Amino acid sequence: MSVFRELFELVFAHRQVAAVVEVGVESGQVSAVYADLGATVYCVEPNPDERLREFLSAHPRLNLVEGTSPEILGELPAADLYVLDGDHNYAVVRRELAWIMEHAPDAVVVLHDVLWPCGRRDFYYQPSPLPPSDVHDSTRDGPTVWHDEVTPAGFVGDGAYTVATHAGGERNGVLTAVEDALADDGAGWRFEIVPAVFGFGVLARDGVPGTAELFAALRPYTSSALLAAMENNRIGLYTRVLQLQYEARTHADDANRLAETIAAQQREIERLRGELDRANAEIATRRHELQGLRDELARRSAPSRAAPPELGTAVTQLGRAISARVRRDPDSR
Ligand SMILES: C[S@@+](CC[C@H](N)C(=O)[O-])C[C@H]1O[C@@H](n2cnc3c(N)ncnc32)[C@H](O)[C@@H]1O
């Protein structure tokens, strides 16, 4: 919201603002703007992280209030400016406005997110303290301007918040809460919207000094068709970027899964190669052993193949000896 500094400068220029209650702080970036403009700031945040604590404690005019709105509002000093940017749903905003209109009727109220996507659709910070009767059917998917259905490629909370499944209808959205507050208790109150960066709403009671001048100073913004057209264009492009980011993440996940599959297959190929190498080494050993056995067999069978010539020689010699004897002694036959 620090982008709205020039609008806050107009508020401070036309109204006495000594104390600000800032509902929904997150980083504390905007809190410093109010302090810079001279106010003491009560920074209401249910979930301050360490960085926010350090940031706020370093600044003497910024006071961390750890709690939830609207319950905490009655425990704080009355403020001249309430900036509502906490839980963006009908039930909470409606009660915040009811409390402020009753207890701080001279204050200026600034509401962020009075246009798309929260204007006609509840968002619920998680875990939500709201009773089920205050919560519409909700989802972790998010809206987009490209179609009516919520989608994981839309304006999603990534666990920080859920959103009403359907937009529109009764008791749904921040702008609906403002309209109902005005209809029920808003006699003499005036509400204008600067159609930029999700919608900057300004609510103040006519007749309080500086109110008419403030709305006159805001008029170039609140009546600007150019701003409204640029906001519509910005949201179109923004939701398209959200969709592309979602697709890029999905493709990156697919690519990671594919890379893991390829790596696993490569490991399997390496394992099979190792097995193949071991099998080839085993075959080589067995071949070598086989060759050894063949050689051994050949070596062992060599004498038996030489026997016939030796036997032949003996037979020949025996034949010759018998012939010689017969010749010497013919009667021995
Ligand atoms: C959109 S962020 C506020 C951004 C901040 N105003 C800025 O412009 O930087 C909404 C914050 O409201 C806080 N929050 C949620 N529910 C709340 C509640 N009931 N009361 C006060 N703060 C709340 C969330 O923790 C979150 O930090």
C-alpha cells in the first residue's frame, strides 16, 4: 500500500491525523509512511514475524499491537485514521466498520481491496477465527479475470488465505460490507473509491472539518476513467502473469520429474553395464579355463595316438624274428 503515499498525503493535508490504527501490517512498509507524515501508529497484526518486530521496535512512533481486528479495536486509543487492510471478508470488515462508525465517527477510514478480487468475494486469512456461519464455501484455488471459476492458476493464497468459491451475492466481499454498513448506519457518511491497485476506498462523515476538502482533493483520482481503465488493464495483465507463472512452475515440475526419470534410467544403464562387464569377464575366464582343459586333454591323449606305430613296430619285429627262426630251422613249422 506504500504506493498510495500521495493519497495518504492528501488525507493528512486535509484532516488532523495524530493517531492511526493500521489493521493488517505484514511488512510494516506502510506503517512508516503514516509515521513519516507525523502520526503515532498502532499496528494491528495477529502474526508478526521477527523482521516486523525489529522494524517496528526501531521506530518510536510505531507500536505493535499483536491481535485481531475487530476484537482489538476497543482496546486501542481512538484514532483519527483507520486503515483497514486485514482480513478481507464481509464478516470482519462489516464489524470493523460498525465499531468505527459507532465509536470513532469523526475518523477517516481507508479500506484497501474494495475492487477486484476482494470487492465481491470473501478472502479468509488462515487459520480463520470466524464461525462457520460467517464463512462461504471456500477454496485454496484463486480467482482470475479470464473466467468465472476459481483455478490453481489464479490469485491464490499459497496457504495464507482461502477464497470464497463463488463471487457476488449477499454478505460476500469487502465492497459489499461497505455498502451494507452505509445502508444500515451510514447516514451522513460518504464513500469514494480510487480505482487503482485493487481499489483504495475512503470513508468519512460529511460535516467533519476537512472532509469536503479531502474528497475534493481526491476527486481527480476518484473520478478518473483513465485510472479505472488502467486498473482493469493491469489486472488483466497481472492475472495473465499469474497464469503463466503457474504454467511455468508446472512445466518446471514436469521437467524435474523427467530429469529424475532420466537420471534413474541412466543409473540402471550403468548398473546393467557393470553386470555386462562382469558377465564378459566371467565368460573370458571360462573360455580360458576351457582352452586349458582342451590343451590338457590334447596333451593327455597324445601318447595313446602314438601307440599304434609302437605296436606296429613290435609286431613287425616279432614277424621278422619268427621269419628268421623259420628260415634257420625249417622243421620247426
Ligand atoms: C494484505 S496484508 C496487509 C498488507 C499491508 N497493509 C501492506 O500494505 O503492506 C494483510 C495482513 O492482515 C493480517 N490479518 C489477517 N487477519 C487480520 C485481522 N483479523 N486483524 C488484523 N490483521 C489481520 C494478515 O496477517 C496480513 O499480514
